[in-house]
Amino acid sequence: MLFLDIECYSNYFLISFLHHKTGKVAAFELHDTQPLQIDAVKKLMNNYTTVSFNGLSYDLPMIAAALKGFSNARLKTLSDSIIKSNLPSWRVCKDNNIFVPKSWDHIDLIEVAPGQASLKIYGGRMNAPKMQDLPLEPDALIQPEQFELMRLYCANDLRTTQMLYEKLEGEIELRKSMSEQYGVDLRSKGGAQVAKAVIGKILQDHGIDPHRVDVSPGTSYKYSLPKFIKFESATLKSVLEKVVNADFFVQESGQIKLPAELDEVIEVSGKKYKFGIGGLHSQEECQAIIKKENEILEDRDVASMYPNIILRQGFYPKHLTDDFLSVYRGIVDRRIRAKRSGDKLTADSLKLVINSSFGLFGSKYSFLYSPDLLIQTTVSGQLLLLMLIERLSAIGVEVVSANTDGIVLLYSSDLLNEVESVCFGWEMEVGLELETTDYAAIYSASVNNYLAVTKSGKVKRKGVFSEANLSKNPDLQIIYNAAAEYLSKGVAIEETITKTTDITKFVSVRRVQGGAVWRDQLLGKAVRFYYSSLIPKDECIRYAKNTNKVPKSDGSRPLMDLPDVFPSDVNYQVYIDKANALLKEVGYA
């Protein structure tokens, strides 16, 4: 396996390869005094699996053009067309008579990676040793003494690509297995693309044409009320009447707009909730719930809520006929069997298809596009949760949070049997299943941002409190770690912060449009920094284009290269103050 990347200027072209096992880099250049080694590049492309970031749309067409004999000037023109023309890459290539050989075996990571970020930002999210932006402007003329600079820059991008591949290796292996099973190359596809390809293939195998339908903007739909959804209170009966009478309109984007009459707070037993196209959300802020000895605090989630609502109520995209239901049910049932039998690979692959498919019901570019199905499913889910909330509230249960497919309950231990009875009755009535997790405490800044401590002392993190990952930039992770340690184990904030010697826990990574600058030093469009005791509080990192302050960078020092030794100037007090402020945000006094 080889990782590949290219750099293209009007007088310089570079193709670099990094060998996965040895770490060796091979560079092939084209400039005035160096013809491209076409045969050597062809041999590598034909004999190795290559891996890139955005290679299918950019690097491979550029390599194909270079191997065809394009000059530096023509390569630069082609590069600019692919990047700036707003035309799809395949169209630009067709117009230039460029065709990527089908024999090239290639994996592109850009769609597989979650979070839709640049390679530089992914580097920051993975704590890459070096974050480096393009060292020379795209329209610069590269001088001979700068060739080595370009090779080093390209090699760093290759190492970041390798890091990203290794982070995604499980996802790619899963896609390889699915590719063999379904006869479609899924290795370079994101979750929604995998779902589209797999479901499309299964539909075709069942004789169903997976074609897309157009729905005109302004088209309206009514919610069709299932017989088993009903309420007792006047408040929720009024809400139900509004839902049934509301018109759900399709917007230019193809998405559904929430009717204005539903965009209001719903109050049940003193707790507030709001409807949304995506799901029901409670409205708590700055809330700390710590269970007492005679209380139960638990999270009750609906298992596979949306897929089961679709199957329970018999929803399907009308243009795919009701045969779609047998296909969809087959996928869901097969995943359940695989999960129960311990076939993790099959279970995980089908979970990817099921979870990713639901979003396609709301995408006008998908053959699964079905606005009426989306409305029926998400509105039903919200009404069903409100049914459960109403019934539990009526027996004295406090619903402390509700979010899309689950609710968090607080109640006296004496009510356990009644709670189980209500939940079981609801499950039987609506055809859904609840899964329970016991908590010792939950601390919420908002419904989507919280720390929950389980009875065993483990911490569940959501939103801003979650660990940095490929979907989330590092943002002072140490303050969330310190808060979690304090709330779950009683460890002092100062102790956690001052004893941590991993500098990556103290950094923030940010994307800066147009590039950032610090003390006249250009940092690039992705920056990494920490708070320093040696930097005045009124000094900050700034936008290169307008000198505005990069948010939250007061008193910070850039850290584009990770040091071997923990910096001696880390301003611990800033982090301690922020961690203490965080405790107040989650309602902890």
C-alpha cells in the first residue's frame, strides 16, 4: 500500500508516495530541468493499492494528465479548473480528455472520514506531530532552492494521510468486507453513500428500480395520525390537534420546514419540550441532578427507534412500492440475528446501512427521498415519547431530559414497579423497546451537552463534553477531563490539571478562514495553540486578512509542532478557572 499526494504549480509538479510499512517516501518531479519519470510512476500506480485524501476528485486526474504528457502550465490550468470551476471533477476531466485508468486500485479517505474537515484539521484532531499549511502561495513560481521545501511539505501531508487511514482502518476493513459481499466498491464511500449503494443493490436484486423522484418546493404534506397515539391531558391533546392540522412544506433545499404553529414550548408537569424536524428536545439548562439513596436516576432509550417506527407503521417511499418494506425488514432482521449470534462484522455493516439510510429519506439527491415518510417517522417518534412522558409524569416520575430517542427519569425507588408497568405497557402498545442505563448523576449545560455518571463511576460525555475525535476539534480537553474527574470521583480540579503532562490535552485546534498570523508569523488555515503564562492576555492570534482576533486565543501561544517535552509556560490558572466555570455551567454549586 502507498499513500500518495501531489503539489502543482505553474512551473513545478510533484507526485509523492509513502510506503505504508517502511515509511519511505519516493518523490517524482516535473520542472524545467527534470522530466517526469512516467514509467516509474505508472509502475507504482499499477502495482500498488494507493490511498489519498480527495484523490478520486483531484490527485488521480492530475496524475493521469501528467502521465499523458501535460506540461507544467497545462497541469496548473487543469488544477485550477478542478478546484475553482464549480464543475464536478469528472466533467473537467472529460472536457480535457483525461481518463483515470480503471486498473488503478485506490482508496480515498475524504468521504469515509467523519466531520467533513480538511486534512490539516484532521491532523489537529489526531494530534499530528506537525500541522503545516502550504508554505508557498498557489500562484507562486517555485525556485530550485524551494524544491526540497515542497518535498518536505508533501511528505508531512502523506504522514497525516497515513495517520488518518490508521484511524479509519476498522471502517475501511468493514467496507472491504461489504464490497466483496455486494459486488460494489464501497471502500471510499461515506456512511450515506454505503447505505445508498447497498440498499440500491438489494432493491435491484428484488426487481425494484431504485430511481429518484423530484418533489417540487412548496409541496405540502399532512401528518397521518396512527390510531395508537393518544393523550390524556388537555395540553397534549391540543398539541396533537395542531400536529394533525399542520402543513409541512418542502423547501428549496428539499428539506421539510417545521410549521410555525409547532415551533413553541410544550409544558408537561412543569418540564418544557420543543418539537423539531429531527426530534423532540427538552429545554433544560445549567441542570445538576444527583440521585439520593432512595431514588433511581436512569436513561431509557428506544432501541433502533426510527427503523422500528418505519416497520411498525408500514412506511415506505411510494415510488419504491411496498416491496421496499420487505427489503428494509430483511436488513433490520438480519442485523438482529447477526448481533445475537456474535457475528460482529455483519452486525456492524448492517448497522452502518440502517443508521445512514434514514438521512437519505430527507435528501432530494437520493432515490430514498421521501418527505412524507420522513415526517411520518420523526413526528411519530416525538409523539410517542410525549405519550411515555405524560404517563410517567402522571405517577410522580420527574423527566429530567428528553432527546430524540430517549428520556432520563428521576423517581423514588418505591415507584419502580409502577414505572416498569407503565414502560412495559407503552412498549406493547406502540411496538417499541426501551433500553435502560442507570445513572448516579447527570450534569447538563443543555440537552445536547452533558456529563452523566453511571452507577459504576463511568462517565458518559455528550456534545462539548465529549472526547476529541475525528468529528470534533480538540478544545481544551483538560478542562472537561478535570470536571469529569471531580464530578465522578471527587478529584480536585487543580490536581487533575497540574498533574497532566500531555500537552495535547491543553490545546485548541481551529480552522481560520484565510489563514492566521501570530507575531508576524503566518500559521495557515488550521491552527493549534495553548494558553501560556509568558504571553500577555491582550495578545492573541489574528486573522491574516483583517487582523480580527481568532476566538478564544487571548494569551495563547501557537503550537504547530508538538514538543518532545511538556512546555514550562502552560498557564494552569487559565485552565483551572475555565474548569470551575464549566462546573457552574452544568449546575454544580
